[in-house]
Amino acid sequence: MKAKKAVITAGGLGLNLLPATKALPKEILPIFDRPVIDYVVQELKESGITDILLVSGKRKRAIEDYFDSAPALEMALEKKHKTALIQLIQASTDVNLYFTKQSEPTGIGDALLLAEDFVDNDPFVLVLSDDIVKDPVPLTKLLLQDFDDYQTPVLGIENITPDEIRRYGVVELGAQKAEGLAAVKQIVEKPDENTAPSKLGVIGRYVLPGNFFTYLRQLPQQTPDTEQLSTALNLLNQDQPILARYFHGQREDISTKLGLLKASIDYGLKSAEFGPAIVQYIKALASSGRLD
């Protein structure tokens, strides 16, 4: 069965991005001219996903507002003959998007359990909204193809630096299945650099079977919030071998201020309208000595 549903977890408090996230969800913070969540949803749409459930926190109404229709705004733009802008804002509403709220930020596993009725035992894509990925072929689309080919769970991985290891789930790989695709032996959550099984970190993209919720329910009560997902995946791996797909495209980690800034610069440089001006500005900064 092909996966046509996706679950996006967006219940975190965004503590690393305070004070901006005191009033706004981190998923609404802009990367150049679009909010973070828009890039995530666009990737899913381009990958063939038709129905998306967004699990958010109590103070994240702004995410729902962004994807809601805006008749008054469209009318004002129509009066000003801003056709291109009308099409731009309408593009954010042309997807079947559903919302549910996590009462407290108690981990990805708890957030996922709220999606069980939506998933309805179908295979689904899980997306962690901290990662924005860009490649000619979307990573999610590649994972979905792997899932179709092998009928087994699959996740995305990439090389990470030694100083990033403490922030990621790190995989130990087994046999290679195909070019860029290997079996997962285990996932170690946020290990020490010296004990990490590799330098391959899990990106926030997964294709999972509909029975994954069974493994979430098997978690010991004392499982830390940050280890719920990796622990459940390791349990799943005992019954349904998980595969890992190497990702060689561009990934932006927007969970930190520096990551958010880098993402805005990178996407701004790609803008046909503003990219050249940004390049000139950076060159002017360099020639002025302000970058020394």
C-alpha cells in the first residue's frame, strides 16, 4: 500500500529561538519570505502526499491561520490588481490539512499517539518540523519509493559533524541494500562523540507502517521525552527491518538561531528577484572589512 498521509509534529516550545518564539510558533518564523512550515508542507505535496495532520501545541493557532483562507486579504489584493500575490497566498491552502493539539510538550511519541485515528492503520510519513530539506528530488519522495520497493520502514540519514552528534539520533548501519540504502542495526539517541556508533544522524523524515503505534505503547513509562521516537523505532526494527536512505542534498536545521539565519540567507540567495541584491550586500560587507 502506498503512503498518502503525513503527520507533522510541531508541539515543541522553540526554547532555542526565544524571545521570538514567545509570541510566534517557530514553525511560523520566516525563512526569507515564507514560514518554516510552508517549506515542509510543500515538500510533502511535491512527494504525492494528499492528507496532512499537524500535531501542534496549545499556543500555535498562527499555524492554522496561515493555512486558512483569507477572503478579506484576497479581496484587498484583487482591488490592487495583485494577481501574483493572490495566487501565492492561495497556494498555501490547496492541501487537505488537519490539526490536533498536544496539551503539553511531552515528546514526539506522545504527539504521534494523537495521530492514530488519522493514520487509521495506513502507512504514513512522519516529519519533524525542525528540518527543511531541499534536493531536485524531495527526500520524502525518495523514502516513499524505497518503502514501495521494499515494503519496510525507511528513514533519512546524513553525515553530521562531531559537535552535532550530541543533538541527533545516530544510526549503526548493517548491510547495504542498494546504492545509498542500507539496513539499520540500531539508533542511539544523542550519544557522546566517543561512543557514537557512526557519524550518521537521522533527519526528521520517516515512512512508517500503520502499526507503529503498537510500539509507542510498549515504551516504558520512564522513557525520556527525547528518546520516545528512537526507542519505539528500535522496537519496530526487531520485527520489521528499518532501512536508511543517505541524503546528499541541502538541509537546514531551524531549531537554532544560527540555523534559521543560515536558512534565510541560503533561500534568499536562490530568489530570482532578491538574490543578486543579497550577493551585492554580502560582497559590500566583505570589502568593508566588517566580516573580518
